[in-house]
Amino acid sequence: MGRVVLVTGVARQLGGRFVRRVLREPDVDRVIGVDAVPPEHHLGGAEFVQADIRQPTIGKLLAEYDVDTVVHMDINGTPLGSRGSRTTVKETNVIGTMQLLGACQKAPRVARLVVKSSTSGYGAAPRDPAVFSETTQPKSLPSGGFAKDVIEVEGYVRGFARRRPDVAVCVLRFANVLGPCADSPLAEYFALPVLPTIIGFDPRLQFVHEDDAIEVLRIGAGEPRRGTLNSGTFNIAGDGVLLLSQAARRLGRPTLPLLSPTVTWLSSVLRAAGITDFSPEQIRLLTHGRVVDTTQMRETLGFQPKHSTAAAFADYVRSRGPGLLPPEALARTVDRLAAALPARAAGQN
């Protein structure tokens, strides 16, 4: 028999795409998709089981289907669509992970665990190093929000790895995932008609294209290729960085520089109106930025993203259409102004 893969968080676009991709692996015999709500997209030939990973029933599923590979993707910063709340998300992230790991510990057939984590756990602070490696400790631990969830989740995963050394554990710390189907908080921020920014700051940002995210998850869930190792913790990001100002210009969105207290007030208004989850940790990211080192991703995991940070953002921009200040129209206007100024100066002389 081939491998039996259980994937959590399949109601989200990324989870659904991964299920359809891993089904095509020649050594995979069966894929079980699990989520608390039915997905609105198809899962190919995968079997969907509606279950809440916060409940002990997840252990019964592992035993019933003889699961040997678990891909935990139900770790997120925002609720799915209009459902749930921040409290529900936190419970799913932390308590759901605890329940899932407890079930995996009791399931002797489980041989591989992949966890979709985030670089948010490094935080974003003024005294941060220029680049975070997998072993860098954050200068100031996040006090709440998704970043704190990530730290707690990874702590439980390390405990599980100690208790079950026979299980190959792969933790993938993703930078912000972008692409046509991205539903991350930062994707929602870039979708605003005007981008609030912090006066005096132009942070460096990194992105992962959703196609690359699917591929690296596939690598983590399979047997390692010769000369590579897919057990451990890996930063996942596209090559290069983008400044927030560069991203705004390429998106064609005007920016609205504000003082930090004003942005904090505006973020609460946007959250209350249900426009976007403009959280305090996102404000810190848009103030100080965050860049991670991906040497281990390339040299140990053996993964080279097809899309750079700039290319991932460009694909996101194409999917969203022109903003209020389309770059091409802005460039033409600047060219016309530049051509008109010498002519006017010559006329005055």
C-alpha cells in the first residue's frame, strides 16, 4: 500500500490546493482532508471529513484511516472568511495543535509530521537583527496575536519530537504567502485602496508565492531526496526583499503616512468594520519589517523557489488589477511633466 496522508485546514485555498497536489504523488494511496467547515472548493479525489481538531475525534481518524503522514496546515492568523473570531482562531492554532500532537503520539503508524508555521514568531522590533536564521532568538517575544500562537505551537511540536523521535518532523516557517488566491492578513492590507503607513519607516518585506508554498509542503511531506534532509525547521521565503514603498508603487496604491498612534486607532476601526484584520503585530511588521535567511531551505531541504519575493508580489498585483495610481499611467505622467518642464523653461528664456 502507498502512503496515507491526513491534511488539516483544507477549507482554506492553500490547504485545498495542497490536497489536490499531493494526490498526484505516485507513492500516495489516500488523502484525508480535515476541517471544521466544509470547503467551498473541490478536493480532487481526496476524502473530506468534517471534524474540529480541537476535539479528541482527531485521534480516531488517525487510527481509522491508518494515517502515516500528517500535514498540519490549520495554523492561521485570521478566521476563515466571515466565520469565527480571533478567539476561535487562537483555540484552533494552539489547542487544536495540542490535540493533534497528542493523537499523533498515540498513533504508532504516524511516521512523518509537517507543520505549516510562520516567520511571525520572530516578531518585529527596532533592535532586531538584519536577518533572522532558524536559530535566532527574537529580541522581544510577541505578547499576543498570531505571533504568540506560532511560538506556542512550535514549543508543543518540539516536545512531540522529543517524545516520538521515530517520527520525522518538518517545521516550515513561511514568510507572507502571496498569489492570486492568497487570503493572508497582508494580502488584505495590500487590497486596501489606500495603504496606511508609519511616518519615517519603510520596512523590508519578504514573500512566498503560493505555488512555491505548495511545492515545499510536498517536499516536506515526502521522502527526502538524495543529499537532502527534510526533518528540522526551515525558513521559507522567496529570494530578495521589497520595501513597502516599492510594493505600494508596483501595486498602484497611494500611501497615507500616519503617526503610530493614529495607525493603531485606524486598525481598530478597520477590524470593527470587518474590512481587514489590521492587527498590532501587522503594524509592527509594517514599521520594522522582517527578513529571514533561507540558506537551510536551499542547501539542506534542497528547495529553490521558482518565484522571488518581487515575482510573487508581481503575480499578486496582476490578480488584483490596477490601483488608483497604475504604475504605467504614473510613469507616463512623470514623462510628460519632465518633457514639459524644459519647454516651459525655454519659453521663459
